[in-house]
Amino acid sequence: MIKRRICMLGGTGFVGRQIAERLYRDGHEVTILTRRRERHRDLLVVPTVRLVDADIHNPAVLRREFAGHDVAINLVGILNERGHSGRGFARVHAELPEKVVEACRASGIQRLLHMSALHAALNAPSHYLRTKALGEETVHRAHGGDLAVTSFRCSVIFGPRDGFTNRFAQLLRLVPGLFPLACPDARFQPVYVDDVAAAFVHALDDHQTFGQRYDLCGPKVYRLRELVEYIASLIGRRVHIIELNDMLSHLQAAIMEFAPGKPFSLDNYRSLQIDSVCSKGFPAVFGITLRTLESVAAGWLNPHDADRFAPLRGIAGR
């Protein structure tokens, strides 16, 4: 295996940490650019991982920090923004990839791995998906002789630090017994964070993956209601889920946009109008045996009683 010098954007996040750990185990040198180095001091003890304070939106800073590296990995993304203009999404998902491509070319980096989103499209219903599509198109337009690009389009990613199972677990612990659920029939095909990380790391040197866009989904499809019921069982909460129709789901999103942390927004609601499922199986090129949600989730949601939970049935077919 060729040892690489890799610069990561978004490396302190949920997915980034898992990728960084795999890269470290494989002996690669990793630089993680972050705005808040001191908040992630636990990463400083990893011998081949270097944390650097950097404004990743500054093109000159990107060019400086990319110098001396072989590979760039861009994982930066947001699920919600401040305000309602779509400007925050555009800055992170569309403009930053342009700056990353320019910095790769200026510094001589020849390999770029990019995190997009499942069903990102220019005509998608949400700012999130439209801006993700703009960024994906930007990096793939740059693919050529001096820069090999691969992008990944994931369904919901689950794991110990995720913002999906843990967010619902937090909300379920706060409710008194009734849980109004927007878009209860929205379908997901959640994929385990370590399987996503394995795909990223495998793609580093596999020429079959150059120029490709990969949809990454787990082995089973679930309705949102099923997932929430399962999370409730894992944390020992007995709740009655009230399924909201489309009008009430829209209303809940409009109200929760103003709640602390913006747990659910109108843009999230619009994204949920497209089922987060893949039309094909996990790409065989990666050679990964996928983990299901129920095979691992009890380990972080209910670590003291992980063995007693039966597997989720899921949805037959897609």
C-alpha cells in the first residue's frame, strides 16, 4: 500500500473521525483543517494525525495547507443553515468545492474524494440537495489528467456519534409519552459509518473508482416510523407515535425552524419528499460486508442491554 499525505476538510466530524482512524491505521499521514483545534484535542494524541487551525473558506489558506499533500478529502456539509435564504448552503456545498478544486490544482494534489448527498440534483426540492448537486458537478468537471475525482452520495449515516439516531433518542427522552412524527412514511436505507469510511479509504488508490459517483446505502430499507419506534425501544421509552399528515408535517417544520438548534426545518421537510434509498446495491468494487442498524445501534443507544433487542423487520423491497 502506498502511504499518502492526506489533507481533510470536515475531518473532526462524525464521518471524518472514522475515516481519519482508518487512514491512521493504514499508516497514512493526515492533516485535518479545523476552525476550533482546541475542541478536538483528543485527536492530537494520534501519532500521524495533525490538527491545524484554518479558515477553509479562505482560498489562500487552502492553497497553503494543501501544499505537500497527495490527497484532499472534502466532507464538509450542513443539514441546516441560519436564516432561510439558502446562502449558507451555497457557501458550504457549492462555493467551497470550487475553492478546494482550485487549491488542489495550485498545490499539485492529484486525488480528491468528495462527500455529496444521495439524490442531490439541480431540480431537487430542497436547498440542501440542490447545493450538494452544484458542488458535486464542480468537482467532477475538474476530473481529468491532473486531478482524479471520486464522489460519494450517502443515505443517512448511522454510528456512535451520528446526528440521526442520537437526535431522535434525545427528543424521545424529552417527550411525555406522545411523539408527533412528521413524514412518518419517508423511507431510508441507513448505512454504517465504518462502511462509508472503508469505501473512502479503498477508493484512494483504486483506479476503477476514478471519475465515479457512488451511491452508498445500507442493506435494509425502513420507514421513518419504524426507525423511531426502534430507537425508542433501545432507550427504554414507551411512547405513542402520532403520524402527522403532509399538512401537519409542513406546519411542524415551520414551527421547529425557530426551536433551539433547529431540530427540523422546512428544508429538511422538502428533502424528505424524496426517499433516501438506493436503486442498486452497495458498489461491489469496495468488497464490503455491510452492517445493519440493529446489529450495532444498541451498542451506543443502550450499551448495558444490547443483546435483548430483536432485529428490525424493515421493508421488503424498495
